[in-house]
Amino acid sequence: MNYTIGDFEANKMKIIGCVNQAKAQGVDLLVFSEQAVSGAPAYDLLNKVSFLDLCEDSLVEIASYCDNISVLVGMPAQSTNNKTISVAALIEDRKIKRYVGKKTIDSRDELFHLSPSKGCEYIKIRGTKVAVVVGSDIKTEQEYGDYADIIVNLCNSHYMRGCIENRYDFYRRLAFMTGKTVVYVNNVGGQTDVIYDGSSAVFNSRGEALALLKSFEEDFHVIDLNADVPPCKIPEQNKTINVYRAIKLGLGDFFRKNGFLSACIGLSGGIDSAVVAALAAEVLGPENVHVLLMPSQFSSDHSVDDARILAENLGARYQIVPITQTFATLTQTLGPIFGELPFDVTEENMQARLRGMMLMALSNKFGHILLNTSNKSESAVGYGTLYGDSVGAISIIGDLYKSEVYDLARYINRNGEIIPSNTILKAPSAELRPNQKDSDTLLPYDILDAILYRMLEEGQSREEIINAGFDEEDVYHVYGMVIRNEHKRYQFCPVLRLSSCVLGKNRIMPLTSRYGC
Amino acid sequence: MNYTIGDFEANKMKIIGCVNQAKAQGVDLLVFSEQAVSGAPAYDLLNKVSFLDLCEDSLVEIASYCDNISVLVGMPAQSTNNKTISVAALIEDRKIKRYVGKKTIDSRDELFHLSPSKGCEYIKIRGTKVAVVVGSDIKTEQEYGDYADIIVNLCNSHYMRGCIENRYDFYRRLAFMTGKTVVYVNNVGGQTDVIYDGSSAVFNSRGEALALLKSFEEDFHVIDLNADVPPCKIPEQNKTINVYRAIKLGLGDFFRKNGFLSACIGLSGGIDSAVVAALAAEVLGPENVHVLLMPSQFSSDHSVDDARILAENLGARYQIVPITQTFATLTQTLGPIFGELPFDVTEENMQARLRGMMLMALSNKFGHILLNTSNKSESAVGYGTLYGDSVGAISIIGDLYKSEVYDLARYINRNGEIIPSNTILKAPSAELRPNQKDSDTLLPYDILDAILYRMLEEGQSREEIINAGFDEEDVYHVYGMVIRNEHKRYQFCPVLRLSSCVLGKNRIMPLTSRYGC
């Protein structure tokens, strides 16, 4: 199920709805995900007594519906020594029977906020021995012996590229190695930057999948473990499609859960803003997407054309507001200070910031939520203007390398051209000075992305990357840019997390340091 | 000593310098602070093998200087199971004899990056039994029995208001309760937003201070524990003076350690920017401070006058660059989109963002580092423009309530008027629309600050604050503003930490939540 943090009423109603549905189908044991009652990640709310009290109140009401059924539901709770722990609450005969706590706190989102508890415990449901495991305890707890016939794991697993296949693989092996049935129940839904992907599953003791629940959607599934359920085939996972679905879920829930209705986006004619606009139009409806084209004297004709064609293809409202005049007035105002100093990166940044300002004005005036359009390659090397390219309420492609943005663009065009092919084919340019190309400052994106991937996701050192065949100068160039631009990422808007190395979340570096310089 | 993160060469030379000085004075045991070799907080650098290798290399070289002396020096190290731990390395006879690890990892800056180790160990220095305790282990380890005559604690304690007197009190009691001599050695210096305050100390078994080392400065002190050292009086701590010294240290080190030379600041005529400019002029020299006055049609004459007088008092370079024309051009450009819609918060934000943009242009063109001028009262309730008031490389008063900014202003004027008295006496106003006063939107600052202090630093609930005598409507109003503005603080620049509740660092809230709404 898809929960909202702190929306106790809605979460409770959703849980009770499932309880009633399960009772109607004669279910013995109904399992929810970790922290279902509260929604997650709740950060410091987890340490507020009033927040935990509301969890308890919800649980008591949920319990009152649980006759003739056993229920395991995740929630944060106060331990006997007044710490907050994550538990699976067991409800039977309308009574809260016990809490099974989580021992392993290994997520950066929880490390501050949750304390370790006892870990795996065993319960008996109609004669069947069930091991109840919360979250990552499943990774360390491997010796179930004769204590369990079934292992049930309540989770809160974030989406990241490749995680679904890896997770299926892990649970399949666990089932096979322990010789037990394994039930994995995960949360689904977006919570600002975090996306839970669902993909709950049941595997039998031969490591075969008996049930694979939906990814990126709510799902409810009843399985009879005494019946001879035929195993199902694990479908091939397509990374681009999964990323596409993850972003749609994250974006949609960000708007829905915050009560936002409409978005605004700046269209440059380039690939990044095109992909963001196409995704927004699909998720929010084109009538709720307002785009601005903000050309300057450095914008090429084709950029404006490409942006306009995209807006028309999407059916989104668009307006052309050149920044030329404001830029000229601003330059004139600053004239007495700048004197005869030549045009440099200052004026490039001014253009990006003027665009950010116009978009924020549109956002303020009409209540549209500004979507950021930066990608991970740019933000990693700092190829973007702070308070210009960094602005927005949320970045939906900020954890995708440029090459992945192209993959997404091609997927969006799978049934016909939505993003103009010229946008996909032309060389990327910031168009902040005459005849500028990204590759003038950066490396070609295929090389840049490959070096960044090794550096960020695989944690390779400069030497390792050079030994893998990359040019030494290129590698040092990229490393230097990443290190020098930590301060820009510090003030970046929230970024939908799609990888194992989200900058600023999975990778936190000091802003003042001599290391690596 | 004042270390720089990752500047192994400089840190090592500083440590070796102390070793030589101590040897010349016939010292038996020389103690440095926690993570002296690496500098702190190093965040994810702590998990890089190459970073830890450089620590080891430094330590080996330091050891080569340690003949006829025992040395305890803090550094991060790799544990036998490949985790990073914080240790006190014991050097004797030029050899690294052992590592004493830290058990308690309780700082949010370290929780991700350090693993718990074994904790307190005992060593013998010329027949004297010494308990070696790293960091917060001192708070839990209280049973030393006969194992120790002296307790030595290597630390990395952040500054926060009131911490020095609390810490003296803690160590005094510890010495008295255990009946042992207690030696506390703390780091000093600014590391971006973190300030270590030094204030190392030695207490005898009667709980008397035998040595109080400098606060906010490096210090080196030799004490003969066999001699009859007369106890010294613990001086009264003045919060405003300590905050003033903390900011000067933090600001100065931010510039020095990053190699920055000059700063720029926007002066409004108000108290916040005045205090920031005065501090910057004092720390960096007035010749390195470039201020802009950016009046609009809503600025009062006295604002420009007050700002000009301040700049002249400081001897800082100032220029007056009205935003009126750029604001007019921008408004005109947006005209076709905004139509006849009335002037609202959009236009107020546009003014703040134009100012932010001009300051960033100045920063980009001349390499000045932009100092943010927001205070904690504003940022807590979101009374400020994102990408306008939030901009800057660092905020030096962003963890001070408005009332504390006034205290600082009066202290800055202690020997004569630097900040114009009109700036201190007039009612605060953002001057973004005619006759605006902060108290129109907010409460009077004395009430606002009192409610915020109870909410943020003391963690009181709405009910507790109301029961303490505050108006129910006011309390709900303030709570609502704090909760609704989490997203602005997410993208705020780094803030010098001066309290126990720095927003976004000591208090992390979900951006999407229904709790408290």
C-alpha cells in the first residue's frame, strides 16, 4: 500500500480496508509493510512522543477490526527504555499481542532516528511456525532451523536502479538455502525524494516465485500455502521502463500528497527540460503544465522551435518570454561596478538566474510548482548555475546521468514523436555564449558518464579508473570538478532518488577540505 | 590545535611542532584532540581507504619524532573488520604502540561514517595509570576504580551556546566523583559550519580546575601533576561574547581554509546585514569587504542612509545599485503572463531575488564570497525568499534568533557607534511593499523568539508552550509557519552552528507530511 507520512486517518482507513477484504476471503495471516501506520521516512517525527502516540491510537483502532484473522503491521513504537524502534505489531483476536522489533538500522534515513531492537521473533499461526523479520534484519538473520516454516519480512525498501532484480534474487536464494517459504512485503509510493517500489513477493522452499506483486503500484494478493500454487516466471526487468515508472510514481505522489495541482517548467529546447515536461504532462495532465520559453540573444532558432514543438506535442500551455531586455537592464545597472571587464561566466550565470527567477515568479503568482530540469552528470561536475539551474521544488531527473536521460527520451517517444527528434539528435549546449557546446567544458557525455559512474556508484579511485583504460588527464579533470562543486549540491533542491549514490544523500563530503585537491 | 580536513601535511607539521616543544620541556605525556591527524568532521572521506592510508602515513612520520615522550593523538583508522573507527593512537619510543577506539557514536556528523569500537582502555605512563577515553565515551564510562589515576579524554566537541560552562561543570563533577585527575583535550577551529571551541582543561580530584586552556584559540599548556599547582578560578562565561568569538573563528577559518580572500554583502540598512558586515570587516579587514546597497522604490531614505553610514564607519567599499529599473523591466517582461493580477508576494520575492542575483554577479565577477544575512527567527518561520534571502556561501548569524542579533549589535558597538543606532532602534522591516513591518506578518520578535526557543531548543509541544502562558493562537501560528517552511530550509546555504538545534542539521523533518498540519 501507499501511505502518507503522518496522515494517520488515511493510512488507518487503507489498512482497515485491507483487513476487511482479507477477512472476507478467509485469510489466516495478513501482512503489511514496515512503518505502514505512520508512513516513512518520518525522520525526526519518529522522536516525537505525540507522533508515536498517534501510531498507537491508530493501531488500537485497527485491532478492533481484526477478528478471526492474524495481522502483522509495521509501525514505529517506543521501546521500554524510551527509544524509538521499528516494529511489526502482531494483532490476534482484536488484541495487540506483541511487537517484533528491528535490530539492524542501516539506512541513512533511519540511523539518526531509530534505535536497534531485539530482532527476529517466532510466532505460530494456526499451527504454522512463522519467523517475523523487520527490514534489513533479513540480511543478517539466516539461521532459522526448525523454528520456522515461513519467513515473513516487513520492509521499507527504496527503489534504486537494478534493485528489483537483485531483491528477487536475494529472496529466491534465501528461500532455497533455508528451505522455507519466504514472504516479502514492501511499501510502495513516493515520499518527496524517496520512492518505495512495492514488488512484494512470495517464494517457495525451492526458490520458485509463487506470487509477484505489482511494482510501483498498490497490490493486494491472497495466497494459499497449502494449495499447490504453480510457480510464476520472474519477468525480465527493463531499467529504463522501471526508472520511467519510478519517476512517474515519485512525481505523482509529490503533488498528490502535498496537495499541489499544477507545475511549471522552463523549456530550453534541450533534452533535459523536454524529458521533464513530457513526464509532467503525462503524470499531471498537459492542462496542469505551464511551460516558459525564455530565449536570449544566444539562443539558436532551432532551440525555440524545438521547445515550441514539444509544448504543442504535449498540449501544454506555453509562453515565450525573452530574457534579453531584463538581461540588458541588469547589465546596465551593474555597469558602474563591472566597468570594462569582459563578458565571462558571470554573465552566463546571470542568464541562468534570470530564468530561475522568472520561473519562480510564475510559480509564486499562479501556485504552480517549479520542476527542476538538471541531470546527474551536470550536477556531479557542477556544470550548472547555483540559484539558476538548481532551483525548483523537486528534481525528477537529477539522479540520472545524461545518457540515461536520452534513454528515457527515446522511451517516451516509443509510440511516436513527442520529444522532437532534433532535441535528441543535436549536440547538447547551455547556449549561454555564442556557439557554446557542453563538450567544450566537459568531456563527451559517454566518457564523462562512464568515469562518473565508476567514481560515484562503484567508489573507484582515480587509479582504478585510469587502470580500466580511461585517459589520466580526463579522470583527474572529472575528479577535480566533482570535488570542487560540493558547495553547489549543498543548496540543490530535493532530487528523486533512483540510484545507490544520490549526491548529498548517499555521498556527503566536507565543503572545506584539502583532500583530493 | 586548529586542523584542516585532509590537509595532512599541515596537520602533521603542527603536531610535530608540539611534540618538539613538549620534548624540550621534558613532558612525559602529550595529548592531542580527537581526529587531529585528519581534521574533522570528514564525513564520507572517513570511509575512503586512501584517506585512512594518509592518516596512517602521517602517524608513522609523527611517531619518528616521539623519542623520550609518550603521545596520544586522535585519528580515524580502519578496524580489523574494515570499519572506520575513531582512535587515540599511543606512541612511545617512536613506535605506534596501540589504538584505543571510541565506542559511543552519538553525533549526527559521525553516525553514518564511524563504527563503534571497544572504548576506554588503560595505559601506564612512568608508573601512573591513565584511562584513555575518546569522545563521548566519557559520558557513559564512569567506573574507573583502581585502574586509573588520571582520566584523559580526547575530544571533538562542537561549540553551542552555553556548552563551555556545561562542559566545565561536567568534567569538574567527573573529577570529583571519581576522585581522579581529569584531562580534557578538545579541537579548536571552524570547519565550514562546525566550530570547535577548544576550552581544554585539567581538573584535580577535588574538582578544582588546574588549567583552563584558551577558548576559540589554539593553546599549548604543560602541567606538572606531581607539583602543587594552585587551582584557578573558572571565569564567568558571557554568551554574547562567546557567540561573537565563535562566529569570528568560524568565519575566519572558512575563508582561510578555503583560500578565500574577500567577501561581499548586501546592506539593507537593517540589523542583520549590519551585524554581518561589521563581523566580516573585523575578521577579513574592511578592505576585503565589498558591500552593495540595492534600494527599490519601497526603500525608505533612512535605510540607505543607515547602510551608507555603516559602510563608512567600517571603511568598507560600498556601491549603490538600485534594483528599480531591472525590477521594472522584469515586471514589464512578465506583463503578458501576469496580466492585471495585483501586486502580491510574487513581486516581493522578485525584489529579494534580484538582490540575490546582483550579489552573486558581484561574487562571480570579482571572486568575492557572498555572506548570507538571514537570522534564525526568519528562517524558522520562512519569513524570507528562497533564492533571495537564502543565498550565500555561508550564513554566519543564521543560528541566532533576532534578539540575539541585537545583543551582538550592541556588543559590536561597545566602544563606540559602528552600527548606526537608528539601525538598532527602528522597527524591523523587509521594505518589499509600502510601510511594511515584520510584525505585520510575524509576531513581535520577543514573543516569536520565546515561542521558537521553546519549540526548537527545548522540544516543547504546542500544549506545553500554551500552558507556559503564551497565547494559543500565536503558538499555533508559529508552529504552522515552521512546519510549512521546511522546504525553504532544505535549500538554504550552510549555517554556522551556534546552538543545540540548528535547523536542517539537528532537526530534520519530512518535506511531505500531514503531521501537525
